[in-house]
Amino acid sequence: MRKSPIPAGNWKMHKSPSETEAFLSRFLESYGEGDAPVLFFPPAVSVPAAVRATRDRKDVGIGVQNIHWEREGAFTGELSAAMARDAGATHCLVGHSERRALFGETVEETVKKAVAALDADLQVILCVGESLDERDAGRAEAVVREQLDPVLGADAVRSAWHRLIIAYEPVWAIGTGRTASPDDAGRMHRAIRARLEEVGAGDDGPPPVLYGGSVKPGNVAELLAVDGVDGVLVGGASLDPHDFAAICTAASEAASTS
Ligand code: PEP
């Protein structure tokens, strides 16, 4: 039987601690405990408020959007994986396209961040995806592989395989209202899954592969129906409690009907 699809909300630089509390109280009213594990990635400063607001909900986990790979030190403005864990985070995003494009995060840095997060007992969502130019040049799969392979090659990642999640997020679909067609998403997800199976590790099968890029209540069901799509990473639509509750309900229904 298919594992429950995972809906995850990446709030980016939205929602202060008090806005986080207000959002989660509305969200938890609209979405009762379901079959899908739900994840939120608020700004780091709002993580404690999110952890407090969801402490009675076993199906909800809270993560951070970014960490530094060092444990501590003179890195003004940064946050370590151990600090995030101590604040109650259970998950960490690594390699989001905005980190890569706007903050110059390199593939080598994503490897160090993934290793540090796993060492601190966090689960990692590694984001990968091609730009429109790369897709038009026929390089979508090659680019994703260039982002994926160095992380999969790290010993610390292979020994914590069950705590790894991949998010395929075509850059041209993030925040643009353009979504990959179910066929395009399916092709890329199956290519990523094949690579994960080739690399192989652990008895639990390959890590789940989420789709991200303009997921909305209106398109989530068709994306979750695609073979190889194991959940969704949602930006814009996760900022509205009713929209995100509708997405979580669709994930929960997909879990119970498959
Ligand atoms: C994201 O930033 O991870 C994302 C998928 O954003 P959006 O849903 O707004 O496209």
C-alpha cells in the first residue's frame, strides 16, 4: 500500500510568531487529524510558537528553512541544526532554489547542510529542480542529477537514508502560477526515484519525492495521483489556512483511497 503523501508548507519570510499562532489555530480548526503527516516550515523565529501551537497534534511536524553546517561559532545571523532541534524542529529544508539563486548556495554547501542536519537528528527535505533555460536546453534531468548525486554520495546521508525526503521543484513553476503537467512531473519523479533506487540504502525503499511549484487546492489531487509523487511542498497556498487545509485533506484522501 502507498505511504501517506506528505503535504509540507514553506512559509519563506512570512508570518511572525503571533501570526503563526493565529494561522495554526485556524488551520487546526479546519483540518482534523488526518492520515497524512503535515509539515510546516515557518521562519526560524516563529518555530517555537509553531511547536507550542501544534504540540497536541502527532500528525504535524515543524521544520526550519535553512541551517548553517557548523555547530556554533562566529557566523552572525546563522542558525545551527542543533539549535533548530533544541527549539523543537524535526525537519530542515536544504537547497531550496531561492537559497541557491538569491544567496549563492552551492552544491557543496547543500551537502554540508544535509550532513549537519542529519547529524543533529533532523529529517532533511532536499530541494532540487531545473530552471526554464535548463529545461528548454533538454538538461532538466542532468541538472537535477548534478544537485542530487553529491548529497546522495555522502556517507552520513546514506546511513540516515530513512530521514531523507526529496522535493522536485522546477524553478519555473515556483511562485509563477505555472505548474508542471502531471506527465512532466511524473517523468521527473520517476527519474529521481530510479536514481534513488540505483544508489539504494536501507530496507524501506527509496525516500519519498515531493512535488513543489504552484500547488493549489485546485490542482493538488491530480498531482498526487501521479505515480512517483509522494507529497507536495507548497509555498504561496500554504499561507492561507483554508487553502492549506484543503491541500492536506486531499493528501489524506489520497492516502486512504490508494
Ligand atoms: C516553494 O517555494 O517551495 C514553492 C513551491 O512555492 P509555490 O508553491 O508558491 O510555487
